[in-house]
Amino acid sequence: MRRKLERTEPERLTLKMWLYPWLSRLTIALMAVVIGAMAWLPDSRSQFWLSLLTVAVVLAGYELRRRKGPADAG
């Protein structure tokens, strides 16, 4: 969306991000390293699996909600 705004309406971008888009990519890569370290290190492995279980439960709930359709208003 940022690239589209840069082309069409650059004046709407009031806050410029430093080193865009490389800083975003570096941040994502570092998060992946931390998550990988959690899976690798024995002391934090249980937290890693519990986090994966939590993500799976949230995604399953989202999928059930999506299939059910919008909630009735009343």
C-alpha cells in the first residue's frame, strides 16, 4: 500500500520510515531467528510449542467463525 501511495499521493505520507523496505525485512528475519532459537534451545522449547498450539487454536477458531458467517445482530 505504501508503494501505491508513494506513486499516487506522496503528500499523504506524513511519517517516513527509515530504510524502507530493508528495515522491515531485517526485522522479520530477526524475528524468525528468535523463534528458531526458541525451538532449538531446550529451556524455551516448551514455550515454543505452547505458542504454536495457541496460534493453531486461534486459526481454527477463525476458520470456524469464517465458515459460520457473520454473527447475527440480534
